[in-house]
Amino acid sequence: MTHRNLNKKHENKGSFLTKEELEKIIDWAKTLSELAEENGCTIIVEGLRDMKSLTSLGVRGNFKFVREIIKSLKEGAQDDFCGQTYILLTDFDKEGKFLHLYLKTMLNSLGARVIEWPRARYLALGLPPRIEEAYNFVTRRRNK
């Protein structure tokens, strides 16, 4: 599957974001940050560029990388996950979808809570399938 086929809404985006679209993206970032702070959620992303893109959009929170979580799981730190809350923001390509499903299944089985709406809302906003591209996508389409 090519990058273009991952998110049809993203592919058909016009040159500029409307004021309303930009406000919705900013609101998503703000609400996600509040959720992370109020619930002590950990935001799990694939890598540093994903984290930088999200923080540039205004998302604040405790970020962890997929590799850190998987390493902890393999090292037997399963008890550390019980009762914790997570937001999974992996890419929407084949690998990212696999990681999302794998981590969601593992975390839920260990008694952790995975909040799904930020991931679904990200796609609904028409943001690109690769999280690391979100900030540049918004910046390039901001009507100045």
C-alpha cells in the first residue's frame, strides 16, 4: 500500500486549512494534552520525530517510544503496566497499525487502559498517516 492510499481525506486536502480545520487541530492537541495531564496518561509514539511533530502542534505529556515499551514487556516488567493509562499514536501504515494492535492487546491484557479516541480523531481531522509529518502538514497549509 502506498503512502497516498493510507488516508484518502489527507490525499484530497486543498492547499490551505480553513480557520475551522486549524481550530479543530489545535483543540485536538489541547484536549489530548489535558487528558494526558489529568489522567497521567503516557503517550506512546514510534520515534523522536513523531514526538517532535506532536509537541510542535502543542501536544504536551509524558511521551514514551514503542521500543521502550516493548523492551519493558520483554524484560518482565509487566506489573508496571497494570492500572496505567496509555494513548497509542503510531503511524497508520502497515507497521504502525500492527504496533498499535500489538501494544493495545498486550497493555489491555496486563490491566492497562488504552484510550482510543485521540487516534481516531487524528485521522478524522485529515492529518497525514505518518505522525512525524503532522506539524509540517499543518504549517504548509496554514493560511497566513
